[in-house]
Amino acid sequence: MFLVFGCGGGYTSVQWFRAFALVTFKPTASRSGIEPRLTCMPDDQQSNFRILCVDDHADTLLAMSKLLEHRGYEVATACGYGDALRKAHQKRFDVLIADVGLPDGNGLDLLSELQSLYPIRGVVVSGYAMQKDVEQALTAGYAVHVPKPIDVSQLFQAIERLCRTGAGPVQESTSTDARPTV
């Protein structure tokens, strides 16, 4: 893995050149200045939960899947609605992470279609982040709406709570620590 740290415009960036993924850190002020931290990805966190990530943006999908795999989850990716349905028919997943705007369908409808196959919990990741968008996601059965750019620690907290409890909406984090985003 190739990482380069650099400060600019109030954000610290980590470039992952081999996968062409970009992770951006919201800076934290400290006595010594800005300190980016990857506190949300401990190597010892392992899980056997299966996650289906659905997004039509290849770089976002790749970055999200690699971060989740590093966290210990088994991850499958799909680039659209139809691809997600095919994969869900081949394998059972515990959690769906889906974008709303897919080229061949609406990500909000995807969760209910997968739930007709088997129990699965959902997290929406979307650039549509107005209050009405969040309400639509919750009404569609998703437990949480994570706006893009994705706050990785918020995403991890949502998934971990869903995997641990299997129920209830996940509360948004109000912490001001440095959090990576995708």
C-alpha cells in the first residue's frame, strides 16, 4: 500500500495510488498542530459479517470495499441495481451499503427487494443528504443515512451496531476527532 500525506486547504489527504482511491481526513487541532489519524481501522477487529456494497462510482466502491475488508468484513461489490440482485441471489449478505443514484435503479428500492429474499440490514451512502432524503431512506427501511463524502468512522459505527444488534437506527456521531472520509 502506498500512502502519501499532505496538508492543503484544511484537509490532509492520503493517496492510495495502487487502487486509485482517495481518503481525506478532517484535521484535528492539537498542541503540535494537525494530526491525521487512522483510528477507525484497527487490524485486530475481525468479523465474519458479509457486506454487499453497491455504488456506480468505481473509485468510491473500491475504496469502501478495501476499507471494510481491512476492518475484517467479507465484502462483495456491485456497480448497479441489477448486479446487486444477481450477487444477492448467489450469496446471503448481512448488511447492504447502497448509493441511492444507481444507473439501473433506485438504491432506496434495493433494500426491500433484497429483504424479500432474506433478512438484511441497510445503510444508505448518498450525496442526497437533505432532511427529506434522510427521511426517505429511513422510510425505505435503511437504518442509517451516511452522506457523501463518506465519514468512514460513522460508516464503521453504523455497520458495527447493525451487526451487533441487528436493529434500530444508528445515531450520527458528534465527535470532532479526525475522521477519514471517502
